[in-house]
Amino acid sequence: MFALQSMGVEKVRNSHRLDRLTIALLLAGTAIPVHSATSTAATESASAGQPAQTDRQSQDIIVTGQLFRDTQPEYQLDQQAIESYGVSSVGDLLDEVQNELDDDQEPLILVNGERVSDVNEIGSFPVEALRAVQVLPRGSGVRVGGTTGQRVINLTLTRKLRSATVTAAPKIATEGDWHGARGEGLLTYIQGSTRGNLAFRVRDESSLLESDRRIVQPDLLTPYALSGNVVGFPDTTAEIDPLLSAAAGQTVFVAPVPNSGSPTLADFASAANSENVTDIGRFRTLWPSIRNYEFNGSFSTRLTPWLTGNANLKVTRGVSRSLRGLPSALFVLPATNASSPFSNDVGLAFYGQDPLHSRSVSDTADARITLNGRFGKWVSTLNVTHSDSKNVFTSERQTSFGTIILDDSINPFADELSDLIGITTDRSSSRTVNSLAQLSFTGPLLDLPAGPLQTTIEGRLNWYRLHSSSTFTPLANRTFDRNEQSVRGAIDVPLTSRTNGVLPQVGDLDATAEFARVHYSDAGSLNRYAFGLNWQPLDPLRLRAAIEGTDNPPSIQLLGNPATETPEVRVFDPLTGETVDVTQITGGNPALKPEKTTIRRVSALLQLVPKLNLQLNAEYTDTNSRNFISYLPPASLAVMLAFPERYIRDSSGELTTVDLRPVNFDSHREKRLRWGLSIRTKVGGGTLLTGSASPSPESESGEGAAQSSSPGGRGKPATYLQLTANHTVVFSDRLVIRPGLDNVDLLGGGALGIGGGRVRHQIDGTAAITSGGIGARLGLTWRGASTLDTSIGGVSDTLHFSPLAVFNLRLFADARRFLPRSDWAKGLRFSLDMVNLTNQRQRVRDSFGNTPLQYQPAYRDPLGRTIEFEIRKVF
């Protein structure tokens, strides 16, 4: 029997105010008969392994019994196991855990056994607030109001904490030319069932230029330069002027513009057939400059013995800036111009002096209130959310192309020509407003011989509104409204039970079913269904099989985002084998159709050595999508041939414009298996620390202190070891772009995007060891080789993408471990985080061993190895 316990209920002194609040909640639709849920006994969470505790100010609400009947967590983290991740916040820890699980559905989060509607309600709390974490298997979410495919992650908080946390972390790329920094301030209060947290974060990252990573630029047909070059006209590859050739003693095809306001023919002849060169990489960003701000405030308390309230407000702002190269122009200098020493018209190839800029600004505000009520054995959750986000993108682009004939009054060698190049600034913006009200009830509908039939009933109302505008294209102003009403029901039916003696020889077997019907104002009524079987024939073995079907309309953003044109985007053209700079169009597509997805899963979990928490897990997934929605890739041979209208070429066949707005592909089907091993155990001698190594001064009494392992001596902390390794193998991955076309084998050279075909094999692993506030964590991601088919000049070829192994290392140490008697060392932690430890980048080669310019290693990973040094202090 797995029990989840919430925190205590504080006594309410002002009963009249409480009565008025209760009446208001009744009128708001959350009313239910008030049944006392107070327990006379205080029982700790099963995984925490602590004895029962009582509090003079509170009694514990117990979420027991039948919610997780006969279900043990896949694994559990006590405080030292949490410490082994070396992270600072609850959200960071959840990210690490979810990366290990590799689930395609967000888990349902419980805090002290009560549901939270969003991770923002708890994610900004420091990890010192956690006492234990339990990760339950996939499918457990249906018992607490989630979907049949969700798993549950329960967070058990410490009972008392008051702290202020300050973090500063500078970051650099070891190859130089890039740096970043982040800072964080947290104020945290936990007292029984009341908790509050204020968090402010800022992140700043510098830009990285292509020249900083020595990116090789494409050859220019016309030799543009900031200082300018003289070429022939109208044929820029022909002889410039017979008089210049005679003066130079050779036929002159190009000559640099001298640094003189009135150059003579001899000045041009002295450097004939050499040219001024400008590294355009100094004006193109590989990595934009970024600055993000975030404020997150959350508060939760028990309003009555049967009702808990949560409030959360999150406000963010993000600014990104990029450089897109220099504008260019071919100026025609007539022979009649007094400044010209030439006998005929010539061309002057100049870059503009100022690079083209783009800027993106995103502002988001999200407010939510969640009420969790308990009446008898039933639990209800009301979630009300309102969010408002605005995105503004501005971009400079060149409007004048071809040749610009200079007036005879202009001296091009003394006057500034950049002002003659037409530049305009385009702007697109979108604002999305979303309001949500969701009410669910979960509890036992009736008692069956094998246990209670757990039921969830949920209603949901959602309102969306998106308004977008753009100066990039005419008639670009759009307003989309969507209303959504849905009803969902889910059940968990126990069929056999060893505990209740119903066919105990079969083991524990239960079935889950779910059905939802959603009406969209713009897409009609769509359905979602799921069926599953969970079987535990023996204690060490758990099996699960499930099928899920979902009809989803495209998001309102996919439909209505404004059209945006970004010039000078570098792409690889698989039809010509050339890397070219194009105008890239992005935005929404109002003609998208709903996507229908069917997922079949079979999974197994086997406990091999319980003492070591050694377990084997495996999951086979078959995903089949119809009307598959995807953005078009910048260049992919199969997609380019299927959507020729999206890839525009000039008269010479050179790719000039790529329209990446999303489309419906006919179908996409993938079959894969993910399996792995994990160990989480304590090794060596010592006594387990019951709290964090750097507790708050006002943390719960006794937490954070090492237990004595010998009379009169300090306790030696235990050593915690964690090893995980997971292998994903994709058996097949095929895409049908349009009806009637052959399917594209994404494992056999047919890629959806330019990143290469689908990787057949991938290995993810972690190794962590920690002891008393000192630890190291090593992560590995290995991706196998892949290929991409091309057709250059009608000749088929294949690009080969090399395997890639990326190691990440995190080292951390609490200063208190080295200076146990120092007051300033209390709560002080140093961390060193190295990403891409060996500085590896993927290599791409064609059949002749050449690397196309778009696939240069620095394009694959601009930053390379980065090192972040974090200083964190808990007061």
C-alpha cells in the first residue's frame, strides 16, 4: 500500500472570516459538502522512511489507501539522492528527472500528496525545501485525476523552512569570444501546510559572430567589400577597361578601390587583379545576444480542513538581437562622371557600412489559482488560469537590388554610398490571450472485490484569442478566436488483487480507460480515448500495455502567427549542393487541418536487485500520425520536390526564398524501443544525512545535521551512487508527404530537415556520486550516424553525419564540509558545470569527403565547450 501525505492543517483563529470565504467558494462552484478529512494519526510518506510525527499546530491529512493500491514507485529520492543532482531549484530537479524518464507526456505533479496545476507553483522553490521525491510508473496519473498515460511525481516538502537564496553564475565558452551570466534571488517560507516563494531570475548571454568561429563564407559572384572593388560592366566577369589593362600590363578583371578621394588610373593599375576582401562573418551572428528576466511568486495554504488554495503569478521578458550580414550593391560609375579615370562605364561593388539587425521581444504574464478540496474519499481540483503573451519581431532588410547608376555629381571615392542602398525595417507582432477554467473530481465510484473503482470526471472551458499583424506581407492582420469546451471521464478498474485475495495467483491486474470529447469553435468536435492494462504478476515485475488515440486541431499560434521574413539566412540546397543565403519566411498557416495520432505502447519494469535499486526498464512505442503537422525544413530533397512552390529560385536556378510555414503531411509512423538499466544506492560506510548539507538556520529541527556514527564523534556521511543507461533504437520511421507519393524513409537518407536523417541508435547515461555535500555528476548522450540524400546536378549523392558523443560534467561542494566551524560557510555551495566536456562537434561529409559550408562544425554547435561557475548561498 502506497501512502502519500499532505502537510498539516493550521488552526483558524478568525472563524467568521473563514465562514465568509467558505460561502464565497460555494457560490463559485467549488462547493461540496464539508466532510472532515482530518486524521487522528500522523503518518509519513512511505518513501521517506521516517517515523510518524505530530505537530501541536496541525494534524496531517492522509492521502492513503486506494489511490495507489499495490503500486510501488519506480524509484525514490531521499535528500541525499536529491543532492546528487547538484541543482538549485525544484524545477531544475524535475527537468533532470524527466530527461531520465524520456516521457512524451508531462507528469502529474503532487506536492505533499496534493495536485498542482502547473510546475510554476512549485518549480521556483529551492531544493532545500524537498524532503523526498517519489516517481510512480506511467499510468498512475489516472488515480489522481490525470490521464491514463501520465505518471505521477510526488514531492514531499520539509515541514518548516525560512530562507533566502542568492545565486550568481558566470559562464564562458572555452574557445573564447562568448560569455554569459545568470543570477537568482529566492525568498522561501514553509510552515506546515503554508508555503510561499518569491523568485527573481535574470540571464544574459553575449552574441557570437561567425568570424569568432572562423566560419568559411560562400564564394561571391560579385566581389563586394566595405572598401569596394571595381569590376566590368555590364558583364562583371569581363575586362574592366582597356586603358586600365594597358596601364597594368595585363588584362584586369578586378581592382580594389584605392584609399584616395581622387584616384588615378595608375592607382588602380598598381593593385590590378587583387581585390579588397571583407569577412562578412564579422557581421553575422552564430548565436544571438540574449537577455531574459523572470519573476515568479507562489503562495499556498490550507483555507479550511478540507480545502487548500494555491496562487501563482509568473512574469517574463526576453530580448534577443541578431546580425544578418551587410547590404550590398553594384554601383554603375559612368565614364562621363568627372571622378572616373576610366574610358567606359564600370561597376563598383560595395557593402553597406551598417549590418542588418533583427530584434525579438517576448513578454508573458501568467496567473493561476488552484483549489484542492477533499470530501470523504473524493478529491476535487479547480484550476483558473489567465495568460497574456506578446511577441514583437523587427528586422531590417534591403529593398534595392540589382544596379544603382550614380549621378555625375557624386564622387564615389569620397562620398558615402551606403545611403543609396534602400533599407527598410519590417515589424511583426502577435498577442495571445488565454483564459482557462477546469474542474475535476476524483474518487472511488464503487467498491469491487479487488478494490475500489477509481473515477475521474473533468470539465474544461478554454478561451483563446490571437491577434497578429505584420508589415512583411499585405493583408497580414489577423484575429483568431477559439472557444473550447470539453468533458473527460477516466476509470481505473481493479481486476485481480493479491492483497484482497482476488485471483492472487494472477497477481495484481487492473484496467484503465479514458474518453474525452472536445468541441472547438473553429474545428468542430474531436475525441480522445485511451485504454490500458497494468499487470504485476510478481513483486519485482510490472507490465503495461496501452493504446491512445487523439484528434488535435493545430494550435492557434500555428494558425495565426504573423508572417515574418528574415533575410540572409544560410541554408544548404540539396538540389545544387550549394550553400546560399536566402530570405526565410515563417509564421502561421490558417489552412492547417486537425492531426490524428494513435500510440500503442508495451512496457516492462523488472527489479533485479532490490537492495541496490537495480532495475531494468523497457518500452516499445508505435506512433502513427495522420495529417501530421510540421514546419517545413529549410531544405530537404523529398520535401523540396513535394512543395516546389515553397522553395523559390531565380532565373539561374539559385534558391532565393524558403517558405517554412507549417503544413500537413499525409502521415508519419515511427516504431521504437527504449530500454535501460539504473542503480540508485548507498555505498561505503557512514550514516545517511537526514537533511541537506547546507540547511537554513530556521529549517526543521534536526534536519541537516549528520547523525553520529560513533560515541562522541561526528557522523561520517554515506556515499550515494547513481548509474543510469538507456538505449533507444528506432526500428522504422517513415513519412508520407502527400497522397500518391512514395514514403520517405527517415532512417535511410530521407530526412525531414537538414540535420540529417533520423538516428537509429541513441544512448543516454548518467553517473553520479555524492557524499555529505560533495559530489560529481557525469552525463552522456551518444547519437549514432545518419545520412541525408541529395541530388546535385542530377547526380544522386549522400551526406554522412558522423556519430557524436557529448559528455557533461557537474562538480559541486558545500563549503561547510571543509570549514565546519565557520559561520559564513554555512549554506555556501560552489558548483562547476561543463557542457560538452570534450568539445566534440558532429562532422558531415559527402561521398568525396567534402563538407558543405552549411555543415561546418561550428554551425552544428556554435558555442562548443562551455564552463559555468556557480556560487550559491542560502541564508
